[in-house]
Amino acid sequence: MFCFCNDFSVMVSLDGDQLYNDKLRHTKTGKGTHNTILNGIKNLLLYNTNGRISIRVTLTSINNDLIELTGYFSSLDLPFTIQLVTTNDAKLRPTFEELSSEIDDFGKYIIDLVKNKNYKEAFKRMFGWVNLAITAVHGKSKRFYPCGGGRKVLVVNPMGDVYICHRMDGSNSGKVGNIFEDAREEIIKNTRELFSEKLYAVDRLQDCSNCWAKYICGGRCYHESLITTNEWNTVDKLSCHFKKKLFELGLVLYAYLPDELRDNFSKTNKSKVIL
Ligand code: SF4
């Protein structure tokens, strides 16, 4: 209750239906977590959460069927996003070919939905990078950074450690202080220093400055860059491929949408068009 009265949002990790989630997310004794997670979501929904619960799906080589995944998550009737797994573990990383093939199949499926004017089903299945591309092109907006980490967002873990991103919790990279040990001013100063020294805008990134999608994307994810290359500003090629394919799909979908439905992707349009 405290969280929702104080404007917190809750993002829950869930990687598919019971079969797929429990292969990927289980306890030390091997017990699956799918039903526990769904029960937790149901308990949260007893409060007036006002759209502040969403699901984050981690895509791996085990759960990479996007038609199946989006079908399952759209049936839960909660906002969801699908992100590529960040790891160097080759067993969990899909290959370039697998990713391309899954995104192509999903693309054909969702473009057909739009061509057949089944917009409601298509909108329910759109996620993350697809929506971002449509929103950027519709709003003619530019992104210079991949996220708000260190600029608009700081994250505090239960020990009081402050990071620029929740995914960096537990590592020394991205830590800018501790709320029990450091004054607020010190934490802000550390964040500013980290930001100006390490976190380059997309135009300054060697890998990204000539990319056609740079102002939709904002450049490499800091966390992915650190995990895969131990550097702050290096693009993870597989993640880049994943994003670009989904940006392309978003732009194709935008071209097929009738004008009156494009405003569903306006940042300022609070009352979405009813389909
Ligand atoms: S799509 Fe890839 S190359 Fe282009 S800006 Fe994003 S991370 Fe950089």
C-alpha cells in the first residue's frame, strides 16, 4: 500500500508460462516459481495500483518464440516488455540466426494482424523496442541516452547502496554512494562525475554514431556493455541486432497504422483511442 500511495512502480520478472518460466527461474531445490510469481501479482492487484505494475520478460535461447510469449503475456492483461538476456553464457544466448528468424516470424504475424485491421490484438502484443520506435517517429523525438540511469533515475538497494541502474546492484560499477554513509550532496556529486566521465551520449559512441537508428535507440545499454565487454561504452552486437530488428518492425507497423490510431503512441495522449 505504501508503495502505491508514494508513486512507486513495480516491475515483476516472469519469463513465460509455467513450462518456460520454471525452466529458467527456479529455487535452489529446483522448484518452479511461476505460480508463486502469479500469486504475488494477484496480491499486488488487490490494491489500487493504477497501471503501475508491469512484467519484464528475459528472452533466452530457451524461451525465444515471440508469438507464443506475446500471446501468453497479452492474456495476463498487464503491460510487459521483452529484453534480451545479458550474459556471456552461450547456452542462454540465442544466436543471431535464431533471433532473426523469431523476430521475422513475429513480424509477419503482427503485420498480418494490422493489415487485417485486428488492431486490438496487435496492440496487445506490441512491446518494448517496437513501441519505442513508433513513439519516437510519431513524436519526432530524439534519444541521446539509452535510459534515464544516472540522469533521471537512481536506485537504492535494501543495504542503502545507490546505483545508477537496478541491474548493477551488487557490482562496484555504477555505485555512487550509500544513503546511510554519504550525504545527499556527495551522492549527487559522484553521479555527476560518473556521468560526465563515463556515460557518453550516442553521438560520441564509436559503435553508434553512424547508425540509422541512433536517435530511436540512444546507444548501448551501460549494463550490457559492462557485462559483455567490461567497458562502459561498447555495443553488445547481439543486443544491437535484437533492437534494430524490432525498431524496423515498429517502423513498418507505423506505416500500416491508420492516422487516427497513431495517436495511441503519443507521449502526451493520456486517453488512448478505444479500438
Ligand atoms: S541500434 Fe545498435 S548501433 Fe544503433 S544506436 Fe543502438 S546500440 Fe548503437
